Amino acid sequence: MASQRQRKSPAIGVKAPLPGFIKPALASSVERVPSGERWIHEIKFDGYRVQVHLADDAATIYTRRGRDWTRRFKKVAEDAWHIKAGSAIIDGEVVVPAANGTTDFSVLQNELRGNSSKIVLVAFDLLYLNGRDIRSVPLLERKAELKKIISGTDVQFSESFEIDGRKMFTHACKVGLEGVVSKVRDSSYTSGSNIKWVKKTCAQRETLTIAGFALDEGKWDGVYLGRRKDNDLVYAGKVDNGFDNASAAELRKRLEPLRRKTQPYAKRISRKGVWVEPKLLAEIEYRTKSAEGKVRHPFFKGLREDL
């Protein structure tokens, strides 16, 4: 079947054996979306970053840390199997799209409790194609090849917009999108954080450690958060918004086995709670931070199990 799907390799990149998991490129946060012709802009999606490896007539789905989540993202693997390439490595995001085009991490979390048919892979970069490593090829050329091989499949293509970045950001926030990722149009693919990919989100987001949970007369009352600072855990606030009965019950079930008698914070706080070993990570959305680093108006989006 692979030979039927394979197209002639483009004369780009370098002939090379298929590598293992590649550390993904990470966008650096910026205060202002860049402007100018050297930049293109993409919608920032709210989901799980993944790397799809297509080889030997099978698709493998890795998280951003290189964990094999093919079974968890079974539908994405099935969709990727139809990509028109003998071998490929694709960078993308697994999301649950809403009718208005927005994506929401908490909705994705709920969908993943079952074997969801609603999850979709949005592909935004191509690292390897038909026996050739194309990471050194300019971004727009890589995206052009990516668009060809996913056409006619259920994998969605992340379009690039060549409009003023700040105008795009304003519009993205207005219609409820998460933000904008801006990339240098002729850049190569570089693993890790770099200044050729930058991001600006409409709301503040941070992954924080759960240090404990609160109960009010036996009922769920949110979780206490911590931020890693060297080897210490520093108090980062409490979040009690963003939970429904199901998510609160499931989270408490995950936290109960982690109970401990003392606070895990380096500096004790004057709060009553059920303290836990600081092992679970939570994705938190908030408006601003206090001078001490506590999140204000926080909202629980879900656990980050891919990190």
C-alpha cells in the first residue's frame, strides 16, 4: 500500500535514513507580534503538540516529549495513514475544532476520556519526506510539500497568512482564538526554543504544579498551585474555576494516592488544604500575575500529561 501512496521524492533536502523522534522547534513568547515581509503568521491552536512519523505503512504519534501516544490518538494515526508519502515526519497539533474555528484544551481533555472521533490533526510543518531530511529547506517550501501530501485526507493544513502580524493578532483575539505564531518565512527547522518562531497569546497561559486541593465542607473547592524555582516549589495561587463535577471527581481520584502530611512548598503558606506530592501538572489560563507571582483570575484548563 505504501508504494501506491508514495510520490516521487522532491529534489529538496538531504538523502538520509528516517531519524527517531526529533526534538520539536519551540516558539519564544514575545510582547508584540512582529511585522514586516520576512514574517508569516499562523493561528495558534489550543491542543496537544505532536510529531507524526509515517514509515513502513504505519503511523506513530509522539508527544512533544517523545512519548508514544499512538493508541491514545488512534483516530489521528488512522488519518495520517492516508497521507500520500512513503515516509514522512510531520509537526502538528491535535485539537478538537469548534464550529466557529476555535480550539479549546479543556474540550480536548474531555474528548480524550473516550476514544474520540472528533479529534483532528492540524499539520504545520514537514521535517522529512520520502527518504530525505528537509529540515534545512526554507519554511514555505516545506509547507508547500506538506500541503501536497495531506490534500484529500482528514489531516488539516495550518495556513500561513502574509498580512500585518498585529492586525492578525487583534482579529484572532476578537474571534476567540488562542493567539498567533509568527515564523521567519525562509527559516530552517531548528529544535528547541529559537527566535525564528515566536508566539503571542490572547490570554496568559502557564503550566503549573498541583501542590494540593481544597475542600469546603467536604465538597471540591479547587487546587493549590506551585511554580518550580530551581529545586524549590513556590506558591503560585489557587484555582477554583474551570471544574465541572466530572473533571473535579477525576482529578481528586488522581490526587488522592499522592497525599502527604506536609505542604510541598519551600515556604509554608497559611492555607488549609489536602497536600499532595507535586507530580501532576495543570494548564492554567489567567489574566495577570501579582508581584509575588500568584496567578489572578485563574481558570483550570486540564492536566498536562504530555509533558
